[in-house]
Amino acid sequence: MKIPFFKYQGAGNDFVMIDDRSEFFPINQKTIEQICHRNFGIGADGLILLQNDQNSDFKMLYFNSDGRQSTMCGNGGRCIVRFAEDLNLIQSQTSFNAIDGLHHAFINPEEIQLQMINVSEVQVFSSHLFLHTGSPHHVEFVQDVEQVDVKGRGAQIRYGSPYFEEGSNVNFVQVLDGQTLKIRTYERGVEDETLACGTGITAAAIAAFVSEKIKVNQVKVQARGGNLQVRFEENPSQGFENIWLTGPAKFVFKGEIEIKK
């Protein structure tokens, strides 16, 4: 069967988007992995289905490039908002459901502002911090992020103790100044460095604040694929809330691909 698809990217983090409101898409790990393959398929960091939802404008169903359904993706969240706008489902703002719950977003011509889930706990260790921003994130601060072997070191941490098979995304973060970070991320499910990771960028900003490497709650983050911003509010009794990730989300191209049922 032929599947119509749309390609979007958010700061270089790229996704195959499918309008699946009629739920025609045959969800299959091997099929999704092949579609995302950069040599034998369309090529993408992940695949996202836009489906109907009874309690919001739409539902986001996200799969990593390994074909497995995954946790929340911040760049993918912004891209599906842009996709929904291009489908004329929404206009200047929206609410949609994802695996981690309800998200709100505001739409601008160049950027999408996406509300992330609240963060109730940040675990602080001598070598790193760990927190869940819709996906699990290990955050390490380094002197020069360009000198890090992200794929090698990231894979070692992702599969090592205490994460093992379930794994964690791994972020290496450099503090550039009092409000700016530079980040490189190893993403589980992609099993490689990606040009940007929205939940990782969010985690890095909060981790930098918790570790007092920055003292502001509006943070600029430079990823390899582009620049993003994170703002948040600290609630002493409940952690962090009103967390917003702002960055680009752009249409790339569309087409059809032949897949087996």
C-alpha cells in the first residue's frame, strides 16, 4: 500500500509525519524502522502519527527510528503542531495529548512555544543530574562539549548502570555564560547523536539551574541543529512548572512511500 507522508524538522531533529486520523497506518516496528532508515527509507530520527483525540485537538503517537513507541519528544511535539496547522486543524494555539499527557502550544511563523510537563524531582549526583522531562535524561556538565565522544560515551552511559536496557538519553552540556548553554545529546532509540533533543534541552536548562551554574529561569540553548529557549518557574514544594520550550519547526517535503500491509 502507498502511504502519504510529510517530513518536518525542528532544529535539525527530523520526523516523518503521517495524518492518521482514520487510523489506517499499520503500526509495525519493522515497517517504522525501515521508513526511518536513512539509506533504505525516507530517513528520520522518528515517525509521528497524528490521530484524533476526544479531549483535545489531536493526539501525538511517537516512534523512535528503531521502530519502537517512545516517550515524549519536544522537537517532535513542536513539529506536529506545525503539521496540524498546515492541515488547517488549528490556528494560533492548540492543546494535544501525548504519551505523557496534555500539552499546550502557541504558534508563530518562525517558532512554536510548547508547554512541557512539570518536573517534580531532579536527582543530583557527583558526576551528573537525572530528571524526567517527558523522557528520561542524564545530564553531565563538561568544559568543552566539542571534545566529547558523544556516540561512544553516550552509548556507554545509556546501556550502563543504573539505566541498562530501558536506557536514558544522555546530554553533555557546556555553560557558555550566565544564561546560555551549549548541548550535544545521545538519544536512545536513535542510538546516536541527534542535532537537537527538545526534552534534553529542557532537562539541561533545569539541571543547570538546580546546580547553580545559571541563576536565571529563561535559558538560551545552542544545539547543533539550531538555537532554542527554555523558561520555567520553580515551585519550592512541587519542583518546576510552567515549563516552555521554544524553537523552530519547519516543513521539509512530502511524498508517498510503498509499504507492505
